[in-house]
Amino acid sequence: MKKILFFTFLLLICGTVVFAQQKFALVIGNGAYTGIAPLANPVNDANDMEAVLRDLGFMVEKVINGNRAQMEAAVINFRIRLSASPGSYGLFFYAGHGVQSNGENYFIPVNADIPSETLLRDRAVSLQFILSELESAGNELNMIILDACRNNPYGWARSGSRGLAAAQVPAGTIVMYATSANSIADDGAGRNGLFTGQLLNNLRTSGLSVHEIFDKTGEDVLRVSGGRQHPELSIRFFGANRTYLTGSGTAPQQNAAVQQRAQQAAPPGMVRINGNASINSFYMGRYEVTQKEWLDVMRTTLRQQRDRINRSMQLRGEGDNYPMYFVSWLEAIAYCNRLSEKEGFTPVYIIEGENITWNSEANGYRLPTDAEWEYACRAGTTTLYNTGNSITDGTGWYNANSSSSTQPIGQKQPNSWELYDMHGNVSEWCWENSYRGGSWSDSGQNLRSNIRRSGARTLRLADLGFRVVRNAE
């Protein structure tokens, strides 16, 4: 049965992968445009997509900053490879400028001279050409991923031609847009676009079906964008819930601990961390406490927090989905108690003047202990970082990639227990007046899982925040 998974991701994105015996991919990233605005992220996105696909067992051909002849020749060669393997899976990924005209979508080569809309057919590469070529291959499954939903860069663009047009979805097809049709998506301020970062995270997460990957990516983009960017998903493929990106198309095997953890429900926004001989099980916030969450509970803004220290201090990232910082240990303790009261739980901390004690039987929110934090960060690893023995742009925010600022939560790869930003972004307070994880201002070596620092209970820094935990039943 012919299956075409068609993901139209209009940002700088990368796509999902499904598995068969043979897997082929064509990845195109166009950023170095002449005559129209160049784009910063498509080459990064294409390179990162290539790396993920190779890890997933794909044979990948890549075109960087291609002209029309190179792009079309690569598509034709891709079709030939798929035609030779009827049971194969194919994945096509494009990041770069794209425009719509009369309901049809076109992708722009880097050197294309297109002074009028009528020349699109002759000087750009149409989506219909790509669909027709891949459909004619006769292979088992094709995935088409399009990162092209920016403003039309041409002066002749009509006012209504934002982003890409909605595509017809054939039977056996999944279409996912990084944002709604006729809308534009956020390029993002980091290495990847906003959508790309979330999709890469979910592609690297084992145990998710194709449908779950798309669903979770859509939810993550909506959350990180503060509701501004709403991905659109159309599914006409009935095997999406049973199709996985690892193994032979069936649910991957997981170790017993991961299976058990997945079966045990955690409160919204939290992850269950199963304990060991010395650490009891607990729930931990999937993300660092955000500025919006702080405002909802404490009724103060980031700027007000800053002004309590020094009005001249520079803000280092401001927005609802940025981590809260300029928070002292004492204020983090107060937040935990107020959040507990707000949600009907028993507050953990007993505050008597400067004396603060911990009611270990209470079911409310609290800071993690130093041991709990490191145990959760490592997620079963013994390496320097929870992703290996080196830190990369994809695994943490630090001084080499942060632009000297905090960044919105959840844009980097989580650890294997689905905790985000355990390495970098902001350091995080623990119960013992230590703070862990390193921050955007640190070198990569200071993001190691075992690094800890101590500070006075009144210390407030532009790179110091926290996340919450609760005792597990």
C-alpha cells in the first residue's frame, strides 16, 4: 500500500523518520541568497537534520545553497534511488525561502532572479514537481518536510500571500505545517528555528510513535511561542500511531525502568523520577520556572525583581517563556509555599523568621535536594554531561551560543528522562543553598553534571533561577 507522509514544516525544520529495511533522505538547505534577504538558519537546520537522519539509519544526500538545476537533479536522483527499492522509505527535507502563487508552492534557489510572479514556474522549484517525482517512485513510504514559511521576500508579492498555501493531502499522507497555512513562523534566535528546535528534540526521543512526535512537537511549539505560532497537522495515514522511528516499524523495546516510568502518571508539567536505594521517587518540573509562572504566583515582574537589586542592571532575556531569574533562595522557597497553597497542597517549608525547616511529609512544592538534582540531571548516565562527554550547541545554553542572555525554555535536547535545560540557560537553586547546572554565562565545562556552587540565601543573579519538585506518592 502506498504511504506518503507529507510534513510541510514551514519553518527551519526537520522531520520525522519512520523505519523500514532501507531508508533514503534528500536534505536541502538554502540560506546564502543573492538579491533577496539571506537566511541564517536553513544551513544549520539541514546539517542538523542530516546528522539526526544518519543516526536513524538513513542514507542521506545533502544540497547546501543549491541552484535550480542542482535541486531538481537531486530530486530526480532521489526518485531513482527510491524506485530501485520498492519497500524503502524516503524523506525529503527543504529549508529556505518559499512562496505561494495561485495556491501553488514554490521553493527558491539561492541565485534565482525572479522579478515577477509569472517567472516562478520557470525559475523556482515547485512542490508539485517534488510530489509527482516521489509518488512515481512506487516505494512504500515518503516523507516531505518543508521549512519555508517566512514572509514573501519579493516586492511583487500580493498582500495575502504570506507563508505557504494549504496543500492537498493524498490518502496515506500526513501533512504538518510549522504554523497555520498563510501564516509565517518564527525563525528563532539560536542555531535552529523555533519549530526546528522542538522537532529535533522529539526526533531524538525514543519510544514515540510518528503521531506522538507530531503531536508533541505541535504542543511544544505552541507553548514556547506563547501561543503565537500554532502548528497545523493533517493526517490521512492510519498507521501513524503504530509507526515508530526506530526498529522495524513497531514499538521499540525500552528498558524496564523507562517502561515503568512511562506508565506512571505525573502531574502536569512534571516528570516522575523513580528513585534508587538512597533517593526516594519524586516529581520534577520538566522546565525551569518561567517568568509567567513567577508572575502568576508572586505577582511581581522580572523588572521589579531587577529593580530590587539595582535598576541599572541589564535584563538578560525577558518574556513569558523565559526562565525567571534575579531570584534568591529565600524567594524560591516562598514561591514553592505560595504555589502549594494556590493548588491546594500542604506547604513544605515552615518559615519562622530566619529559621526555615522542611516538612518532609508535606505533599507541596519544594526545591530539589542537591542529590536529587544531580540524580535527575544524569538520568542514569555516568558521563560528564547527561548526553555524553562533551557539550554541544544542541544540548545546552552556555557562553559560546547564548548571545549573553537566557533563552526560552525547552529549545535544547532534553535528557533521557525528558527534563529540559538541566545543562545551561539558568543555574538552579537546590535546598542546600547550592545551585547547579551552569548557565548561559558559563563555559561549557561548567555545565557538567557534577558541578555545584554555593551562595548566600539572599543572592540574586542574572543567570540564577530554579525548578520545583514534589514528593511522589
